[in-house]
Amino acid sequence: LDSQILLQLLIAIGDRMTINLTNAGRKSGNLVVHTVCPLKIFISTQGGRQYLLCYHYRFKKLMFFRLDSIQKVEATVVEKKYDKYLGYYEKFCSHLWGTSTGVEFNIDHLEMTIHFEDHEDHIPRRLEREKRNGRVEMVDANTCRYIVDTYDASELLPWLRTFIGRVEQLECSDAGVTARFYRDLEALLAMYGGRE
């Protein structure tokens, strides 16, 4: 059960243990054993899916594993460099929105400019509260800008769409992100007759 795997991972994290985890490939189903240092558990706020973030010794980088793909967890030895890997995690999270790191940990730069009315001062407060990283800057009394450097900016799209009707400008170093945002907006306008 996922809950048994989760318990074993949390114990290993609490004891700062290295583990061997047996993971089933998402498409092939092949079982592969990975030796990793488990660091944190992430839970998707959208779908509830659980992930392990760990340091992978062979690949020498941080990686995510879905808990529903992990078949077995075996604790091995106490990791003496645990604080070093935890430091990697803290730096890594400064650019993380969800659990996707995109291709080779490339960082996307995104800026969204939002306009709000005088009585809507809750909008910049909401931006400040809900952003997972990045910063909010006031442009003028009724305009603010959200600026972020993140792995895989496409993960922000569901959240960015909640500001439709207020977005004055959206720019991203990944042109596919802005194209998808505006394409979705066009589809929404066509669906609801916004052009009329």
C-alpha cells in the first residue's frame, strides 16, 4: 500500500537513512532498484499524488519518484552527509513550483502583469499568499507584476488561468507557455461568445 511505503520513507527521512527503493517503470512496469537519500515528501494540491524527493547517488542529482510506483523500501545505512543533501534541496526548492523540473533543470523566466480595481486590494495579497516562489512588485496603485524564475513554467498555467480577466501581459522565456495560455484564452472566448 502507498501508506506503508510512505511510512517507511518517513522513518528513513527521520533517521537520515540511505535507502534502496524498488521502482516500477510507469510504462514498462520493469522493476529497477535505486539507491537514494530520501529528503522530503511532496503531495500535489491538484491531484493528491505523492512524490518522494531524494538525492540519487548514481545520477548525482535530486530526483522525484511517485509513491504509487515504489514497490519496496529498504533502509541501509545512516547518511553522514545528510545536511549537505538537505542544502541541495533548499537551493532546489527556490525554483520549484510543482514536481516537474523540465528538461535538464532549465530555468524559465516568467512575468505576469495584473490590473485590479480600487476595491480589489485582495488581488495582490492573494498573489503574495499563493505564490510558491518568485516575487510580487507593485507597478502602480492598480497594477502589480508577478516575477518568477522556475523549473518548467508550464506547471504554473492552471494557477495563472485563475487570473484571466485581470492579466494585462504574460511573458515567458518558454514561448510555448505563453502560446498555450493565449490559445486557451481564445478557446474560452470562442466557447462563451466573448467576441460578441
